[in-house]
Amino acid sequence: MAEEKKQIDVQCLECKNINKLSEDDAKVGRWFECKFCGTTYEITGVKPDGSLELHPIEEEK
Ligand SMILES: [Zn+2]
């Protein structure tokens, strides 16, 4: 039986586009980069409604 991979919708805080992350990548402590605007986020938590809490990673210059 084929295992169905669950995808998590994550809305970018900057550009409001929806990124699809695999369930494995949508875990607290993981980072992801918005494929639309390139902003990098750390996933800091999961809200009661199942959406992810994001913390933008700012590059140090
Ligand atoms: Zn974005």
C-alpha cells in the first residue's frame, strides 16, 4: 500500500504566498525558505489550529 505524504500549507509572512512543506519538514526547529520571496523562517511552534508559528531568520551582515 502506498503511503500518502501529507503536505502542510505554510503562509509566508512577507509575501503571503503558500509554501507546501512535507510533514517531515514542517517540524519545530526546522528552517524553510519561502520559494516566492526567499525569506528564511524557523518553525518555532504549532498553533492550536494546526498552523505553524514562524520566526523570520535575519541574515547578519
Ligand atoms: Zn515569501
